[in-house]
Amino acid sequence: MYHDGNGDRAQQPGLFVRGAVAAALWLAAPLALAAAASEPPAVLGIPVDFILFALTLLGVALFHHHTLRVALIGLATITVYKLAFTGFKTGPGIPGLIGHMQHEWVILTNLLCLLLGFALLSKHFEDSKVPAVLPKFLPGEWKGAFVLLAMVFVLSAFLDNIAAALIGGAMAHTVFRGKVHIGYLAAIVAASNAGGSGSVVGDTTTTMMWIDGVSPLAVLHAYVAAAVALVLCGIPAALQQHKHSPIMQYEPGSAQVDWARVGIVAFILITAIGVNVYVNVLHNDIADRFPFIGVAVVLAILLSTPLRKPEWSLLPEATKGTIFLLALVTCASMMPVEKLPVASWQTAFGLGFISAVFDNIPLTALALKQSGYDWGMLAYTVGFGGSMIWFGSSAGVALSNMYPEAKNVGRWLYHGWHVTVAYVIGFFVLLAVMGWQPTPKRGDPPSAPPAAQQPVKALPR
């Protein structure tokens, strides 16, 4: 994986241990009292589940050189706590935990296969030397950096956003000579999440909507906000990157494209897209029962191995980042969130900020269960909103595996300020142009929306 050599010094593990002990002592008294009273434990009215998850996220933010350790400790703590005190949505004790994991295993396995598979795919793409000939076709100065982001945006509409982000990272590593600005890395993640927001094959959350009966056309208008957000975050990021390391000049004859690797990349991506569409269109009833897309990607990689051997040495480091994401996703799935606030544009807007720290997969599942949403608006908010912090989306985690220096919340927020600005402005442009348009999904009862949810034609001017 890539390093810029400018990462901060590792935090002392002792500081993390002292913080964990202090948090445990702080929670010990209310846990004991609640256990004696047979009531769900809470501190100042906040369920302890959320406090433990918040401490886990805080630990990830503060101890960015120990993110995997923090995530695993957080997952273990939350699991033990729920076993001892509250149980799971599927029941108490070990049977409840087993039932919970049976419910989550498809999403977790898909993420595992996609993150590892696309890490190998991105290396195939870089070794194909296609990125080395890109400067021949890209405009000079900052405009070339912006066009590269636009390419990631377009790719993500057809591919999974994880693949688009990793391909973008591979292109950036070559054309910027390995010196990629953190603000530009944030923009790559934002471009991949924006591009996937209006396509049911572009993001895990939009695919979930498709499986649950949302029409592909019902998410398409997310591109109104996504296109605006791409411009608003892409131009500042391109200027940052140009100042940090300009795009390299094309040298004729300096690179020979390996078309076999190009074919492998195309084969893996076409397989993933084809299986996704086939299963969801013709076998929608079983689409959420097996990790079809992830397994398809793994099989495609294995079938192409005789032609070009993948860079298997990438897997140990990629596995660490993948386990980190799976731990956070599992923690989020255990939170006692039974329902969201009433469906409205205000709720959708807020979910974008929540998705930056709370995985967007369980949020989307709750929204689908609740129904009554403008699915295009929700797809934009939970998708693009996760770009505001590096671990807020699977694309961000995947790219941070490639560029470990990005695993710093402070630097990501400081240098990637334009992502948050773009999210807010893009959202209100969408609201002004399209209004709030809740649409039913397959299986919803035919009923008119409540008065508070009637379409809003436009914002007051």
C-alpha cells in the first residue's frame, strides 16, 4: 500500500489503555445499578450501547495508528455488554448473538469480498500501465486533477463505489508521482460516493433499496445534488493537489499498456455488474440471502489468475483495513435504533451527517423498513455524507488502506473541508430543484403521505 512518509508519530499505547480503563470505571456504577433493577442501562438518559459505540469512534479518531485495535476492542466490549445486559434484536444471550450474525452475514461477507477483491483489482489496473498514459489525454494543471475526479464519478455510476475509489487512487498515485494530498484523497472518496448515489449498482445502500423494491428511477435524481457536490469539492481539491504535486507530463513511449491486465480488470467488473443486475432483476427474492456480488468478484479473480497473477502480498494489509470496517459495521448493527424520526427532508439531511460516523448500511435498512422517504435524496445523503470522515464509508476505508496517512480524522476534516461544504450546498440545490418527493416501494400499502410529508416544490426564495 502507499505511504507519503509524512504520517504523525504513533500515539503511546499506554494513553489508550488509560482512557479505556477510565471509561470502564465511569460506566461501572450505572451498569451495576441497572442490572440490579433489571432495566436497560443508561447514563444521563443515553443508552450505554451508544456510549460504548461513541467511545469506539472517538478512539478511532484519536488513535489513528491503532484503528484496528480500537475497533476490535470496541466490538468485543459492546458484544459482552449486550450478552450480559440487554440482549440483541434477535433475542438474549448466545442464541441472540448467533441470530444477529445470521441476519448480518450477507452484508459483511459482501464487504469482505469486495474490499479484498477490489484491492487486487486496483493493483492489476495500476500494473496495466493505463494510468501512466492518462496524462496524454488529461488537460494540464489543476484541470487534469478535476477531470480525474469526474472519471471516478462516472465509473462509480456503473461500478461499485469501492472499485471506483480504488481505481481513482491507483490513477492518482501514478499521475501525481505518489504524492497525493489528503484533501484530494477525500475528494476521490466523495466523487465515488457521489457517482454511486444515483445508481442502484453504484453503492451498497442503493442496491439495498433496489432489493427492497425501490425503482431504479426513484434514486436517479440524486445526481442533481451529486453533480453540484462534485464541482464544489472537486475544484478546491484539484487546486490543492496541483499545488502539492502537479500532474506529470506525458512522455511518448514511456509506458507499454498491458492489455491482458486491462482485460482482467474489465472481466472482474463486468462479472460484478452482471451478477448484481441478474440477481436483482430475475431473482430478487433471494438477492439478500447470499453474498452473490462478493463471491462473483472472488471467482472472477481466481479464474483470471492463470493469465496474470494478482499481487497477493497486498492482502495482509488490506485484510486489516477490511476487518476494521467490518467491526464498525457490526457495532453499528448492534445499536438499539428501532426507528428513525418521521421521514422528511430534515431527517434525510441529518442522516448525511450521522452516516459520516455511523455506518450507512443499518441507517438505510431502518429507512427502508420505515418507508415514506424520497429515495434519491436519501441515497445522496447517506452516500455522499459518509465522505466527510475517512471511515464514514466503505470507499473511504478502502482508499485509506491504500494511503494509510489518510487515517487521521483531524487532517481529513481540515484538508477535506470542501466535502462538507459541497454536501450542504448540493443537498439544498436538490431540495430547491426537485423538492421532497417520497415515493412508495414495492409492497408498501397504497396510502397518501401525511400532511407533514407532502411534497415541497421549492425552498422560499
